[in-house]
Amino acid sequence: MEHGHRKPKIAVIGGGLVGLSTALCLCDSLPQCSITIISETFSPYTTGDVAAGCLIPHAYPDIPLPQQKEWFKETFDHLFKIANSTEASKAGISLLSGWQIYKTSPKEIYPFWSDVVLGFRTMTEAELAKFPGYSFGQAFTTLKCQSSLYLAWMEKRFRNHGGLVRSEKVSNVWDLHGKYDLIVNCSGIGSRNLFGDLSVYPVKGQVLQVHAPWLKHFIRDGDGSTYIYPGIGSSTLGGTREKHNWTLSPDAKTSKEIFDRCCILEPSLQASKVIEEKVGLRPVRSAVRLEKDLMVKNGHQLPVVHNYGHGGGGFSVHIGTAKTASRLVEELIIDLRHIQTKSKL
């Protein structure tokens, strides 16, 4: 971390949703640093590109709800500003209203995030009449990111901020030692091999992109197994959750099951045309890993900040976790300066 007049160099591993948003956050909070994203894949080949990008939080079992709510609110507020700006169409961010429906009433009629989204209320009998077999529902307006547009928009902003992008696979984090002063790990499922974290595992998700321009409202089964999210140009139908399944190829039988399930909720989909089948591996663990880590090998130190394990809820909290990761990076830089000053004394 010996700089003189040299800019401290930070490498962000991972060019997906979490890596891009964290790198952008670092550009804003640490303009004195040089920031490089290193990733084997970028949009349109990331997990985020498969996601519907609709902001409805998935609860993490091992993170206190107030913390999850804070991350969600920071993300919602940030994207709401973009949705109300001239950048909205380029960034692919828009408001989306719809219904979350249940066969039996959930334990929580008002989930922890209900006062962050807009106009949250319970559904009326007349609205529920649209969904035979469902006895309870919640109506609200949230935000949706068209992932292909949003990821490309973030990457462009990062480059315009002077950020550097390297397209390569990091097989051993120690290969970056000496070239960078600090590493930010946003490698998602890659953290299994790169950092030996076996608590993060893949949950395969398959979705269909269909052409159904008449759809204007999202519909989500309360357990999240079936959903319809209208977007710019196409609607996303889902989904699946297959734990420990590493296959990236779509399964035709699964596609038919998804389509049939969605047609039960929205019969007009029978007339829609399937454009594409997509598969992504959600990096799931019981809590997002957000912490400082000082790795040591042969007397050398490698400071790392981890930000990964967002599972299927990345879009809902990505700005909140990026801001937390940026604060941890700032703290680590200060910590290391103190250590160096002491060692010189």
C-alpha cells in the first residue's frame, strides 16, 4: 500500500450486477483511486441478464431485517431518482404496478419492505376475482430494471468515470498481488473456487422471454415460484429454483411447465410468442457476505472486501450493498495507512 503520489489501485472481481454497481459506487466515493473491473463475463452473459430485475426483496435468513430494509430502501431511492430522470429509458428503469397473490393468507400481511414500495395495500375482492383459487393478495408499485439495458448503462458510466475494464478470468486471487493495492470480490458463485467459500451454492433459475405487449401489470405467486413481469420489449415468465444444479442449458419440459403455470394466472398469455429461454445460476448463501478480509501468504498481505451471495434478490439490494462495500473499502484504506505509518515509526 506504499503509494507516494501514485493513485491507490483497486481491482473489482466480477462484472455482473454487483460488480458494476460496486465499482460505480467506488468511483463516486473514492475519486482518488484507480478502479479496474476484472471479469470473465460481462452483459449479456451474466446472471443478472437472466433476472427479471423487479424490485421485490427476498429475505436472507441470517441478515437482520432492519439491515435488509435499509439496503432495499437505498436501492429503491437510487433507482427511483433515475426513473424520474432523462436517463430512465437508456438505463431501462421504469415503474411497474401489479399483484402478489396467495392461496392462503401469509403470516405477514405487511412485509418489512411494504412502506418502501409505492401505494402498498391489500387487494380488493374485485381484483382477486381475476385469480380463481387465490384468497389473498397485495397490490403495489415497484421499480423494474431491464437488465440488458441497465448493465450496459452502468458499464458505460463506469468507463466515463475513468474506470478500467479487463476481460479475463481470475483463477487465483494472489495473481493480483503487487498489481493492485486492494481487491473487491464480487465474483458471486465464483467465490467457491476463488476464496474456498463452500457455503455459496448455485440455485438454477430458468425463465422465458415472451412477446406479450398487452401485459401492463406484474403478477407474482406469493411463494415466488410463478411470476410474470412485463418489461420493455418483452415479458419475463418464470421460474424455477433448482438447488446445486450447475447446468446452464434450458430444459424444454421446464419451459412448457413455466408457460402453462403462467397461463393459469394470465390466460391471455396463450397468444404470446416465446422469444427466448434463459438460464442463470443464483449465488445463494444464508447471508450476503459483506466484510473486510486481510489475506496473508508467505508474509505478504492482500486486503479484500467481499460483496457476494445475493441469491435471487440482487436487484432489490444491489445499491445498498454496493454502498456498504464502498464504506468497507474506505475503512480498509484508512486501516492500512495507519499500519504503514506505525511500521515506519
